[in-house]
Amino acid sequence: MKHIQIIMPEVKECSAQSCGFNKNSGCHARAITIGDNEVPGCDTFFAVPDPSSHAKSTGRTSGVGACKVADCKFNDDYECMADEVVVAYNNSKANCQTYAHR
């Protein structure tokens, strides 16, 4: 398998404990996508009913691969330019707490 190395913002913390990629408040997806043009939600979030079915790859820290929220001040050509992001779970949704309106 070929590998590419990309510099991207780190997901510093995620409180979406029911997400399949979350373990101990850390995101372990290779990369996440934020937003749907207006809402800075974590598009990579998916709920798992059983905590034992969380991702096994917990040795990696996730980054933000893309951001689709056009009015975020950290969005540059659909890529996140923040130093790091925090994802929080509230009202049954995982949202980017680093989002800041331009």
C-alpha cells in the first residue's frame, strides 16, 4: 500500500464517546471531514451501540482532512488551517468547537 504524508490540524480532543473512532476522548480516524456548508458538524462521526466495537487503531491521532464550512475563518480552499481542533458532542451531534465565523 502506498502512503502519503500530509500536514493537517490535529483533532486535539473529541467528547463524542459513542463514535466508532473515539477512544478515551481521542479521535483515531485517519482524518475527519468537518461540515456541510453551514453546520460545523463532524461528518466522520458514526454511532456504535457497543463500546467494544470502537476502532482498534488507537495508536494514531486523527487530523482534519477537509472542511466544507465556507464561512469558517480557518477554512482555506476547503482545508482547515487551525492549529488543532476540538470536537464536542451535544444534542446528539458531534460539532467542531474550533469553528469561528469569518
